[in-house]
Amino acid sequence: MTGEETIRPKVRDAIIQSLRAGVVPRTGQQHIQVGRVQEVKALLRDVERVADGGSTIRFIIGEYGSGKTFFLNLVRSIALERQLVTAHADLSPDRRIHATGGQARSLYAELMRNISTRAKPEGGALQSVVERFVTSALTDARSRGLNAELVIRERLTALSELVGGYDFAEVIAAYWRGHDTGNEVLKAAAVRWLRGEYSTRTDARNALGVRTIVDDENMYDQLKLLGRFVRLSGFGGLIVCLDELVNLYKLANTQARNANYEEILRILNDSLQGTAVGLGFLLGGTPDFLLDTRRGLYSYQALQSRLAENIFATGTLVDLSGPILRLANLTPEDLFVLLGKIRNVYASGDPAADLLPDEALTAFMTHCSQRIGEAYFRTPRNTITAFVNLLAVLEQNPTVSWRDFVGDVEVVLETNPDLAPIPDEAPEELPAAQGPRPATGSTPSGDDDLASFKL
């Protein structure tokens, strides 16, 4: 056995603990990836398009528990290997694409905390990207015998045509001055502005001399600037991954929900027309989020027409070139391979240390099929969690046989807690002439109201 076949204990433990908890491993996805070859190839072409200065947008649609988050993380790791920068975040009641109460800025700040490069795949790489830009400009200035700040401003000229480009360039220049003079406070202020952590324009003006900040109104414009900036820093482009878009589906206020869908429409138009240079979006959601004509994306007519799927792609025929990418179900054969890979990870890559024979994998799958039907491979999260739990017991009790446990494994059907129940539409604001709305004990209604929902 070569060293490359051995799985390091750190990676092995991270994978096993994540699978046992029912969440996606942050590292080592390549050790358990199975199936969906065509989908991966389609996203690989998207990554190459962004690296070539283009743009892309994909809606990754799959059932709850079918592996959307794993697939997004896999594509992120591919993008990092191709020298792109990635940023990822989950939407939540406090993080949205469009808002007026700070939720969009909160989403942007989360993206910036999770910005990653190949050297820093765990996030927190924003300052490294800025440092790389400054270092590259400094090297260029020395070779040309010019002032470094002059070269920096010359490189940032291309950003001035975008909304907010002038202040963005000023912040980068301020970072350079802090770098040149050893002023760590100025550098920290510049990074803080880039992260969207200033809540008032006054604080930003006092610290950096700029008149704008990242807020709800310009969050997407800031991402477009960042996409171009990372290319100026020597990277291929920026891939933005947004998961849990079902939180937009759960917005009870129609006006707030449509405002978010309108922002998605803007992103979609820019991406399809190629105007967002070096920027790609991957959006993860469930079929209900896409197809529901009352609350989903299809409830917004302009999105429904643009996201309509190819009528000729029926039956076994697929079309992976459109913005909608439906994750194909894993087959029983895929799940068998996946369980084998998990068994291999548990043994740290040593076949001699496998806790189960192939016969046990087949028996385990048969048991799951009898308990919950074909859902055990279509939405395999609970199946995988149960399998890891079985391996844990066998590892810690070497004297027992797997035959004693397979029939007792408890596997339940995967259900989506996000959709049960969803509140009815929030009532619209009454016109002033009709008087105030009767008190309900909740906060005043507005464009960004979030009605309570049950998990």
C-alpha cells in the first residue's frame, strides 16, 4: 500500500464525524464521491468559463437529503484547484439576497468570512487576496521604475466603470498605504470595509475617506466588483455558492419574497448575458423552491420563463446546458460503491482493516430497502448515518458479528422539516385611508417582514 492510498487520521475523523452527524464533510469529499459524473462535468465547464472571464449561474435542484450541499462543496473544491476564489453561505431568516433591514449585508459579510483560496480552503482568505494584489502591483512598479500607488490605481481603473468602483479602488489604495507605512489600523479598516462590517457611512468616511459602505442596496454590485478584483489579483475568478434557498420560499410576505426573486432575476440576466466578468453563482434549492407557482421561483413570471426546462429532455434524455441542473438520483449500484468508500475511510484506506465484507453491504442495503423503499438511495442521508453508526459499534465491539445488528438498524424516511408547515401569505399593508391594522402582537409589517415559521 502506497502513502497516497492511506487516509490521514485528521481527514478520516473529519469525514466520519460529519457523516455521522448528517452534515457534509468540509474536507476529503473526493474519498466518498460517487455517481453524477455528467453533472460534475457540466459544472467543470462552468468553472472553466468563469476562469476565462465569463459568467455563469446554476440552480442545483434536488430533494431534501439528496446531496445538494455535498455537490456544491465538491464543485467548490474543483474551483479552488483551478485557482479560482470561492465564497459560500447558507441563507437564513437573517441572511437574504435582498432586504432593507441589514439581512443582505449580513449575507455578504458571511460570504466574506467564508471566502477561500487553494492556500486557505477553510475560509478567511480575503486579506490574502488583497495582499496578493498589492504584492503583484509592487513587483510591477519596481520593474517599471514607477510609484507603487500609481500602478495600483492604474490597475484599478477598470473597476471605475462599475457601481461603487471608485470607493472600492480608494479602499485598496488605503490598504496599500497602510502596508507601505506599517499602519496596521489603516489596513484593518480597509479589510473591515471590504468585509461589509461598517454599519454607518460616517465611520467609513472617518477611517478611510470613502462615502459609501456595503449595504443591502449594493450587495450584488459589490460581488461584481470583487469578481473583477480577484482576477486583477491573479486568480481565475469568483464562484459564489448559496445554499438553503428554501428560506426565500418560506418568506410569508409576498413583497419581500418577490424582491428577492427580482434580485435573482437580475443576477440571472447578468450571468446569461456575460456582463458579470469572472463571476459564477451556484444556488442550491429543493424542487418546491423552484416549481411552486405560489411561493417558488415559478411564482415570478419572468423567472419562470427564463428557467423553463427543455421540453425535449424527457425520459432518459437530459439537458445539462441550461441554468437548472437537477441532481440525478443515486442508483443502488452507486450507493453500494458509496458504502464501500465509507467502509474504506473508516479503515483509513487499509483494506485489511475493513470491518465489513461486501456481503454485509448488500445485506444492509436490502434491510434499508425493506424499511423505507427506494428512498434509501434517492435521499441517502439517513441511510449513510445509520451505516456509520453500525461501523462505530463494530469497531468498538470486535467480538460481535455484523449479522447480529443489520436487522436491528433503524432507518427512517427522510422528510423535509423546512416545509411543514409554511404559514399563509402575510397580509398586505392597509392603505392609510383605511386606518391602522389591528394589533397582532408581532412587529410592524413592512417590505422585509419575516413571518414566524415552524420547523
